[in-house]
Amino acid sequence: MTIPQEHFDDLISRTALAALFYYPGNAVDDDSPNLQNDIAYCLEPVVGIADEDAERLRVAIGRVITNPTAHRSELLALVIELAPPPAE
């Protein structure tokens, strides 16, 4: 299944938003935002991607949310690897 580039763009936007609002103390109970919910939200645009690739994205997204400066290039490289080439 080929997932359009626009869906990967949405994934990156959602990850940036989640990183902006991330606060480690929020992961205390199920009613408040937590990292696993944020990661699931970020992955919604690429539902249907292979399980192995989804797991790689899950790890990269979690790292970006908790420390964007250190890990954003890792996520971008993975998206470039997984997304189809842009149409000319």
C-alpha cells in the first residue's frame, strides 16, 4: 500500500504540534494527554503502513515529541525513506 506524501506531511505536522504541547507530567492518568496517545494521534494519517515501518515511526515520533532538537532529523530521514517520491 502506497501512502501519499500528503499523509506523511500530516504526520510531521501532528508530531510538531504534539512536541509543542508535550509536558512530561501530563502522563499521569488516562484522562490527561500522554505520550502514547500523542504518538497514536501522529500515526493516524499513515494507518495501513507495514507494521515494521509503523514501529520505526512510533519510536522516532516518541523521540521527537520528547526532544525535538535532538531527534527531528531522524524522523525526517525516515519519512523521506518511506514516503513516495514527489510528483514532478
